[in-house]
Amino acid sequence: MSRILLVSSNTTIDPFPVYPLGMAVVASALASAGHTVDQFDFLMEGESEDVFRNRIKGFEPDFVCMSLRNLDNCDSLTATAYPVVAKRLVELVREVWAVPVIVGGPAFSILPEELLAFTGADYGIVGEGERLVCELIQELSQGRTSPRILRNQGLISGQDMISPLYSADMVSYYVEQSGMINLQSKRGCAHGCIYCSYPSLEGKRYRLREPGAVVDDMERAKQEHGVDTFFFTDAVFNDDGGHYLQVVEEILRRDSAFRWACYVRPEGIGRNEVSLMKRAGMYAAELGTDAACDRTLRGIGKGFKFADALEVNRIFVAERVPCAHFVMFGGPGETLETIEEGLANLELLENTVVFAFTGLRILPDTPLHTLAIQEGVLAKDAPLHEPAFYHSPQVDRAVMDAMISNSFQGRRDRFFPPETSHRVRTVMSRFGYKGLLWDSIIRFPKIPVLPST
Ligand code: B12
Ligand code: SF4
């Protein structure tokens, strides 16, 4: 059996520091296979290179497994590239310890060849890592060779998804920094929004964890680490098949007092569902509204209409659960006319927060990538590890930015450009607020607004 040092290279603190769940799941798989594991979080260790060197020397690993979460911040106005941190960490391993470095994680899985070359790691695993990392380490430990990049042949079933191995120190750090840790109740997304990498990262079909196993994880985290606040990292929490309601009912059945937030697709969810979720502890939801009018929603393949988002917003307000909408301007089909229509639509969204972005991050193997090449927005062989964005050729970017800024001016519940939300967060953090933070901005009307249906 081997000694394995797992490393989280994610140092992003915007919108808040996020518990490295992928690393915790991979650590759990390796520990279950009998290996001795240690988890190192570069962010939590103050990004100290010395601490990292000493940890490697102290632990004497046979393998280093490094997680790469983010490529960039997806903001076309302040784009920052993150894999440079992982590259530096690989260099530091090389300086002090001669062992294979294996990389994985969402950022790596989106651009495996580029990031393996860029970071200088030895091996990389595309997609979910639990099974392949154990197989790779077994092969290498027995002196056998392996391809440098490994891909899953099939995805693991919901029942085989294991619980994360939360580290006590890291839970304390993330609860202190952001008031929550995270958990997954299923993988996959059955929708096909043209810019989105989630279906290729997690699969196009939902793979559902047993609701009891999900709530067991929450209870264990509470008992072992005293944490009661979670973010469900599922691409879409409210799946059409209603698995999410089983999870919610299981939480209610156990009468456990948890607080949790999740991503909601603003369609197919009614007041009864939101009410049930609230009773089970949902304290906020992030809505993947994504575009602001029907033409641009169609342009990115959302499959719902703005009226659906409006209705779901009314339901959340009626239930007095804070929700926030994230919308992108400048996507396929955007014109000055659709921007005007979209901004007018956003004004209809009351008692909520809206975060606007301009430009859509182009990720490989997405229909948006193909479209961008067809429309001449991106060169065919343009590298994608540096932030690349789709901007509708029918819109002048400066005009679009000015229109959004003017429309949001003077409102504390509308954020554009995205860095304004960062500034507000920084100030709020100084005053001791932590967590999603946008949820504390929302004020509900005294008399609840009833949804129209
Ligand atoms: C939930 C989520 C969020 C939530 C997180 C809330 C929370 N408290 O956890 C919020 C909304 C806060 C968020 C914010 C951001 N996010 Co986000 N987020 C996600 C999402 C949907 C799930 C991530 C997750 O936890 N998955 C569950 C874990 C178990 O899976 P995993 O990490 O992928 O790990 C598996 C594999 O990758 C692999 N693996 C992981 N590590 C390792 C290591 C090794 C060695 C190996 C072998 C394998 C391996 O095995 C694991 C188990 O199978 C993903 C999209 C997706 N579907 O993956 C985007 C995603 C990770 N986010 C992304 C981005 C960009 C961001 C932001 C920068 C956006 C922004 N500007 O605000 C911020 C950064 C936040 C931060 N501090 O890092 C991108 C990253 C890639 C990219 N394009 O750069 C993704 C992929 C979405 C996308 N656009 O494509 N995010
Ligand atoms: S944007 Fe949301 S709903 Fe659309 S494919 Fe991605 S995860 Fe699924």
C-alpha cells in the first residue's frame, strides 16, 4: 500500500473559498483501497511554498495527487488564469521529492492535454477520479507502465458513489471562511445548454445517490465536525425525476436541523416543492436563469422561457427563501434590441439579486465552441486554456456594458460588472458576514406576493 499526498491547488476566494470536495472524494477512494492518505490545501496553508515543501518532506509520499478545479473566473472583464498555481506546485514537488504527480479535477478534465503539458505533471485522469486513481496507483506501484492520460470507460453508478473524506482542519477552515461545506446528491445533467461543460464532466444522465446515504453524510459531518450548513454541488438540484424531493423528504424524516443551498433550474418547480425544501432547511438557491429574454434563452439552448424564471422567482419570494439569478449578456443571438428587452425583464424580478456577466466562456467540446468557430468569433485552432469568450458579433461590447451598468445603477441588488460583487463581499466579510452573502441583501415585502398559479 502507498502513501499518497493529495493536494488542492485551488486558491480562488471569489465568490468565497470552496471546500475541495473533489479531492475529499478521491482521498476517500484511496483510503478505502487501503492507502495512507494526507490532504493538503494550499489555500488553507496561506499559499505558503515552505509549508508545502515541509509537508511533502514530512509525509514522504509515494505519489502526489493534485486537484485542479478552476481554469479561470469566467469573467470576460477581469479574466484570470489559475492553472499557473498548479504548475508552480508541481515544480515544488519536483524540487524536494522525486515521485509521480497525478492530476485531475474539473479544470484538468476540460483541457487534459494542454494542462498535463502546462503543469508538467506525470499523469492525468479525465473526469471522475475515484476508480481510475486507484487503478493507476496499483499499476505504477507494481512497476507497470500506464498511458499518461486516462479516461473512464464507463461512469460509476449512483450507488457506488462514495462519501467524501472531510478533513477536520479543512472543515474548520471553510466553515470559518465561508460558513459551509459541500456535498453531492447526484451527478450529471440531462439538459444541453450550448456553452456548458457539466454534461461532459459528469455525464448526460443523472446518476442518483441513495437519499439515505446523502443524509448520512450530512449527519456524519455534523457529528464529527459540528457543521450543519451545506451547499449541494449538483449541477441541477431539482431534477425532473424528483430525486431531490426524496433527499428533502429524507432530511425531514430524520428531523435533522440542517441549512443548505443549491442550484435550481428555474422550471418545473412549484410552490409545494419550494415549501418542502424550505422546511428541510433550504435557506437560499442560485437560479441558473442564464439569459434575460426568450430569444437569448433560445440562443443558448436553455429550454425554458423568461416567464418561467419570473414565476419561480415569485414562488421563492412567496416562500421567503432568498434566490439569486445569474445571467449572461452577449451570447448567441444577442442584439441591442434583446439587451433592452432583457434589462426590462430583469426589472420584473423583485426581491432577488441579479448577477450579470458579459460574454460566454468558450469551453472545448461544446456546441458554443463550434458556433464560435463557424461565426468567426474564434480561430479554429485557438488555445482555450487562456480565457476565451464568445461575444455576439451583432453587439458593440462597450455599448452593451454601458447599457447594463446604467440599468443597474443605484441598485444594491444588481451586480455588474462582476467585480462589483467582489468588492461588496470584501466589505461584508470585514464586518464578519460569511456564506453566500447575497442572501443577506434581500428584503422581502411585508405581505407575501402570491405566485400567479
Ligand atoms: C458547485 C459548483 C460551484 C459552487 C460551489 C459551492 C460550494 N460550496 O461548493 C459555486 C457557485 C460557489 C462555484 C463557484 C465557482 N466556480 Co464552480 N462549479 C461547481 C460545480 C457545479 C460542481 C463542483 C463540485 O463540487 N463537484 C463535485 C466534486 C465531487 O466533483 P469534482 O470536483 O469534479 O471532482 C471529481 C473529479 O473532477 C475528479 N477529481 C477531482 N480532483 C481530483 C484530483 C485527482 C488527482 C484526480 C485523479 C481526480 C480528481 O474526481 C472527483 C470525484 O469524481 C462545477 C461544475 C461541475 N459539474 O463539475 C463548477 C466549476 C467547477 N466551477 C467553475 C468555476 C469557473 C467557478 C468560479 C471561478 C466561477 C466564478 N467566477 O464565480 C467560482 C470559483 C469558486 C472557488 N472558490 O473556487 C468551473 C471550473 C472550470 C472553469 N471553467 O474554469 C466549473 C467546472 C463549471 C464550468 N464553468 O465549467 N462553483
Ligand atoms: S447550464 Fe445547467 S441545466 Fe444547462 S446543461 Fe449546464 S448544468 Fe445542465
